[in-house]
Amino acid sequence: SSGSSGGSGSGSGSSSSSGSGSGGAAASSDGSGGGRGRERGVAMGDSVMALLKEEFQDDDLASKRRAAERLDLVARALGTDKARSELLPWLLANLEQEDEVLHTFACKCGELVPLVGGADAVSNLVPVLEALLNVEETFVRDAAVQAMLKVLAVVKSDAAKSLLVETTLRLSHQESFTARISACALSGHVMQLGLSSADLASLLDMFSVLCKDETPMVRRAASTAVPDVVKALPAETVLEVLIPIFIKLSGEPQESVALNWVGNIGVLAKTLRPEQSAQHLVASVEQFCSARSWRVRFSVAQCFKDLPLGFDAKTVQSVILPLYCELLRDPEGEVRSAASEHVEVVCEVVGSDSFTSSAIPVITGLIEMDQQRAVRLNLAKAIVSDRVVKTVQGNAAKEYLLPLWEQLLRNANSLCAPEVRLIILEGIDRIIGVLGGASVAQSWTSLLKDLFETSRRHTGGQNDMSMNANMNGMGGGEDVEYPQWRLRVAVIHALGCLAGTGDSGVDRLIVEVWASSLSDEVFEVRLTAAKLLGQFAKGDSPVGPNKVATLFTPRLIEFFKQSKQKYHQRVVFVHAFRYLLESDSGLAEPLFGFFEKCLEDKVANVRLTAARVLGEVTNEAVYEKFSRLLGTLAQDHDPDVCEAARSCAQRHST
């Protein structure tokens, strides 16, 4: 084409350019332009497919993987029909590849679902995925299962459902155990497609056989699939078919299989009706909770997210709750840790009275004695959680929960003391909600003051963690992962929540802590104090504009006057000015002169921060008071200050 165009000379060019006349209209009307476009598309698709085949003739693994990564691009270039008729058959014929390439194929097959026609392409995609599900390498099969789930998501027709049932059954009958493992992984998801009763019965029979397979890895895969299978079955079928298998296999000699079945007891209990669970599963729960193997106890402890929800109230009170308390007292730390993750569920199910009489004494003992990091963190999260606080209310919360909160805040003899304290303080809103702000303020004023002061006395060395474990009292070393400055931020937030309770001691402490935080060595603490001033200045704040004007603004002015030798304090003054201005411009007016000094400060960082803050000012009257200084700042010797000043002027000029 290009050769004939080049050899035609000017006459050809003239003829080509005359398409604006009737000839051009004719060409447009007969669709030849669209035909050429389609021809180019077909040619491009053919060339892309040819390139793909060529790249797979190379023995280099990296080249094959790169080519496989572009399967979705090839499908787009080919179009839906040709991708279905050419690309997928080529894939099926070229599966004798290295495992890494097959894994890429499997991953890309999931992306190809919409590119080859979605529901219309099920019959074309499934053979490719079935072959990949037979591969020995686990990570290839796992990727193929995920791709097959994307196929299941678009299946609508009965024919496609039947094809998937046949594929799953065919996998289950393969001699290779890896194919049977894939059948286990698919069985529950295929059952949920809304199958006919005959197909569902066939898959259930298949699954029952796989549960008893001679290969332990297949039995383990079947036990892992139980949560998906029970979603497709009514309670009566679960009771009739799966419960006998569960009772048998949860006690089998192959421990890995048995543990997986033990871990299914919560799901099975939720699926059955409460009276069925009480009749058929209570004995198993008791057996697992008292098993000699700590792994069995660990597995059943993990099930308490669902287990209490599957029994009637009487069984929960008389059997499940005592067994749960025993797991909390287990000699193995891993078991206690697993059990402590589900305190909230147990509390909500058993109610306030039973929880405070049975579980709280155990939890109290763990908080006093248990040094297992995960246990302490789980318990701290639980006792300030919404579910526990909403269940244990009023006097019960004051009698049982308040001492636990205070003990966790005071106890510094633990490696995770800073983390635990942060968890409690971050739940201050819920604590105030259940006890009342005045009660918390009265109980915790001195405690919060001590926490704030001692958090500033850190060692900052390499032995912080060990020192934190050994130091007595409220203090402690600086934790590497959760340094004490985070605790100061949390105390500031907690005091902000207690503001306006009417307690004069709290009001004085808030002012003192806020003023002290402005000069903290950590920027995040200083910035938190600046933000808090803006929150206090809002009209709906319990502190309110009047107290800000009389208590906080004078302290901020004094703070600025004493910041001559420390430029970072002038930077935080600028931030405090910004947040105060956003809340109430009238309250910020006494600070205008000091802010102007910051715009002219000798330190570039202060000028830069002030220029950026001025650029964010939305009050034009305030902006006009300082805009005359922007010309000077735009010529500043520091390029960042220049840029900030120009951006500020530009933003306000538009």
C-alpha cells in the first residue's frame, strides 16, 4: 500500500485529497472506510497472535513469562470472537510449560473472562482451567481455582451449570490426588450456583467420598471446603450427611486432618438449629476443650467467634461459657491468645450478669498476671469495644470494667504497656459514654496527668524495651514500635474529650497539658495541640470561644514571645493560628501581629509555613491584611518560600 502511494506522484496525492467531494461521500456511504478499519484490526490481531506464538518458541523462561503476562492484551487485540476461537484453543494446546508460566496462565485466565465473552465463553474457558486444576504444583492449582471462581460468578445458563458440575465430578474421579484436591476446593462454590436437586445430590455424594479419601491431603482439602459446602445445604442435610463425617474425622489419627475438622465446629453449629447443635455437638465441644493436645484446644478456641451463636441460651450458660473460661485459663499461651480474641462475642451472647460473674474474674486474673503480649492486647481491645461496653452498662461497668481500664493504664511492668495504654485511651469516647464525662474526669484526672508527665521521661536508647519491662511505677522506657510520644498524643485527645465536664481540675489540666505540648520535642505532639485549639474554638465545643479567648489565647501569645531561640515553636504557632482562624477569625485577631512577624521571620522554615498557611486562608479580609508581604516573599532567597508566596498570590487572584 505504501509502495503504490509513494510511486503515484502528485496525481495520486491530488486524487486522494479530493475526498471532500462526491467521491469522498460515496466512499463514506458504502462503508469502505469502516471495512479498511476492520481489516487493519484483523491484521493487527493476527500479528499479535503470531508474535505470541513466536515468543513461546523461545526456550527462555523469562521471555515466556513476559509473553504470558500479555495474554489479556492479546485478547483485546483479537476481539471477543477470535480470542474465543483462537487464543483459548492455543492455550489449551500449549500447557506443557514450566510451572511459573502455568501459574501466569492461570492468573490471566481470570482476567480473560470478560474479554472472551463472559457467560458465553464458559464452555471455552473451562477446559483450559480444568487442565490447570490437574497440575501437580499447588500454587498453579490455587490460581486456577481463583480463576474458576470468576467463571462461576458469570454463570447463568443451566447448560453452563451442568458443565461445571461435570467438570467437578470428573476432577474428583481422577487418579491424581491433586485433581481431587481441586475438586474439593470447587465443590462448595459449584453447589451454591442454584443447581437441580439431582446435580446437588451428585456433588454431595462426591464430597462425602472425598472426605473419606485414602489420601490425607485430599481429606484435609475436603475439611477446608466445609464452610463453603454448608452454605448450599439445609440444616437437615448437614445433620444427616456432614455431622457423622465430622464426628468421625475430627478424631482421626492424622492430626492435620483432625484439626481442620475441629475448626469447623463453629460453622456447623451455626448452620444447625440450636436444639440440633445441643443434641449432636455439645459432647464434641467438651471433648475438644479438654483434649490433651494443645493444638486441638487451640483450634476449638478459634471457633468461639461462631460457636456461642449456634446454641440455645441454656446450653451457652451451662456449657459453652464455662468451657470458654477454661480456655482463657489454659496453660498454653497460644490457646489463651486464641480464646481472648472472642471476648466480645461471648459477652454479647451471654449478657452482662453471666459475663461479669463468670468471665470478668478470669479476665482480671489474666490482666494481673499474664505477660503474653497477644493476650493483653486482645483483652484491652475487648474491654473497651462497643459490644462489651454496650452489654456491661451502668453500675456494672463502674464496678467491673473501670478497675480493669485503670489497671491497664497504670501497669508499666509489661512489654506492651504503651500499646495497651493507647488502646484504652483511644476508647475514651465509649468509656465516657457508659460512665459519664464527670465520673471519668473525677477518676482519671491525676492518672492522665501522670501518664503525660512520665511519657516525657524516656531513655531513647537501644535498651528501651528491656528497661520498659523492668522500670517500676508509671514510667517506662521508650518503646521502639510504640514510642511514648504516641501516648502523649492520646492523652491530649482524651483530655479534649473530657473538656466541658465542669470539673475545674480537668480544665486546669487541659490548659497545662496543651501549653506544654506546644513545645514538645516531637512535631506530631505539637501539631495535635495546635489542632486541639481549633476544635476548642468552635461554637459547638464544650470549651467554647469564651474560654479559648481567656485561657488559651494569652498562653499562646506568651508561648510565641518565648520562642525567639527555638524556630520550631514559631512554626507550631503558625499552625495554631491557622486552626484558630478556621474556627473563629475573631479569636485569631489578637494574633495577627505575631503572624506578620512569622512572615518576616529570619528562619526560612517559619516563613515557608506562614506563606503556605496564608495561601489556605479563605477569609479574604484576613488575606488582604498580609497580602502586601507576598511581594517580598516572592523574591525571597529561599526557593521554597518564593514558590509558596507565588502559589498563595495565584490562588487568591483566581
